[in-house]
Amino acid sequence: MNVLAALAVLGLLIIIHETGHFLAASTQGIRVNGFSVGFGPALFKKELKGVTYALRALPLGGFVSFPDDDPTSDISPDDPDLLKNRPIAQRALVISAGVLANLLLAWLILLSQSAFVGLPSEPEPGVMILSVQQNEAAAGAGLAQGDRILSIDGVELGKGIEAVQLLVEQIQSSPGNTLQIERLRSGKRENLNITPTNRNGNGQVGAQLQPNLTGQMRPAKNVTEIFSQSNNQFLDLLTKTIQGYQGLVTDFESTAKQLSGPVKIVEIGAQLTEQGNGGLILFAALISINLAVLNALPLPLLDGGQLLLLLVEGLRGKPVSEQFQNAFMQSGFLLLVGLSVVLIIRDTSQLSIVKELMGN
């Protein structure tokens, strides 16, 4: 059930993203002829009011299509309601609406949690291991998903985000040095040694960390606390997500190893769901923000890539040639599908059930 809940959340967030594009176009009177969830062959299609809605085979995203890109369309190329014939500002709104929809949704999710579900109760002491990477220091030390780290070199970590920050600082400042950590697993405490890998002068262990949340919620004291909590949580998640993507530029080798494909994302979502409604809400907000930041990157096929072409058009005073645009977008599709397949294979091979089957 946890896996199904994570899949449902992921699918809903993709639909919200594409709905942002769709509404930004339709409310401006811009012609739309398709709304698809996924890529590749259509598993289901239905046409309503000139728009074909489709569920496709590869669940790697989605897209809204326009008659501008349909060579079989009988609409005149000079039609003022075609996207390409609208002013740059209107086109930019359509392109960026998906990102804005995901950011708005994430904020509303966190606000709704604070208002109707409650605020997270005080975290338990320590830091929880959300996942570990194969062949990295954390896995070598014997750490696994669900473990709690209570102290490092005899220093108690405390609670909450401060505990995570203290642990990260100790690891980053100790490249190549052996550290002693106290682990809590199934009620049993145990001391382990871990030696962070030296990467560009910073220590890394290959583990995803988060505060040790109980999953329990408490009522908000007042309206001010509701908005303060949701705003702070939203900005914290957004900042950390952006910093994570910045790492692809500043430290590609180590950051690339932390990239997660659809399988890993669903697995993490299922783990967070085990913590109760608070965990599922956190997963929904986090993935919605990740979708927004990812799509804002100036890469082919992504919204940021299309905005980049629009910026070039504005600077040149005329559109980039169709041949270049097609090559740009097609290269992005091949890159996205190729990367997704690699991540799916890698993450699937690391699932505990797959490891057990291969071991047998």
C-alpha cells in the first residue's frame, strides 16, 4: 500500500505540472490539441473538445501538445491563436506555468498540513538513514535504510534539522579519517566505525539523511504559526533542492551518484509513508519541488530549455530555426530516456527483494 501511495502521489504531481501548462494556454485562448501523461505509445486515448487526452507507456513525465507541432494539422500557420504566433510574454507564461504549478502545489500541501493535519511533533533524538549507496562508506560500515545515528565520536547529535547539520558537518570535515558512530537498529544500540571518502577535500559517506521524525502531529497554536511553519518548510526544501542540483555543476562525480530514478523515488516515498500521513505529505511536497526545479533547468526538452530558446529569440529578434529547435528537443528526449533507463536498472538492482532473488 505504501508503494501504491507513492506511485499515486508521483502520478498526481505530473498531472498537476501539465495542468499548469494546459490552463495557462487555454485561459489565454491559445490552441491546445493534446494532454499526455507519460511518453511513448498511448495506452489510453480520449478526445474531448478537440483535445486528445492520453496515458502513455513510459511513466517518465508528460507533455501538453499544440497544433504548432502537428504537421497534419489543418489550422492555418498564420492563425493568431497558435502558440508560436503569440507574444513572447504569453509563451513564457505557458512554458513556465508547469514549474509555477508545482511550486504552488508544494506550498499549498505544506500549508494544508499545518492547518488541517497539524505541525510535526518534536523529532526523536538522532538522524535517520533514508537510503545508502552501494560501494560507499555508509554501506561499507554496515549502515542501512531505517537506521538511526545517535552520536558521532561520542558527541550526541540531538534532534531535528540541527542534528542532521551537525552530522553532515562532522562527516564533511573528516575526509579519510575514521569516525565512531552510535547506531540504533530495532531497539539495539551499536558502535560502528565509518571512514568518509575524500572528494575534493570534503568527506562523503553516500547516505541520504533526515531528522528522526515520529510521524505524529500536533495542532497549530494559531494562524501565524501555520503560515510560519509552512513558509519555512517550503523555503528549506526549495533551497536544499536547488543546492542539490548545483552540485551537478560544482561536484558532478559525487552528486551524479545520488541521482534517483523513478524506482528509487517510489521506494523513498514508500519509506516516508511508513512514518504516517506526515511522511506522505513531506514526500509529495519534496517531489513537487524537485519537479519544479528539474524542469526549470535550461536543458533540452525541459521547460527551462524552451525558455532558453525563447530568450535567444528575444535577443535575436526572430525565432531560432525549426531545424535547430527539433534537433535540440530530440537530443533532450534521447538523453532523458537513456538516463531514466540507466537509473531504473541501477535502482531496481539495489532493491532488497531483487538482491535476495539474485542471492538465491
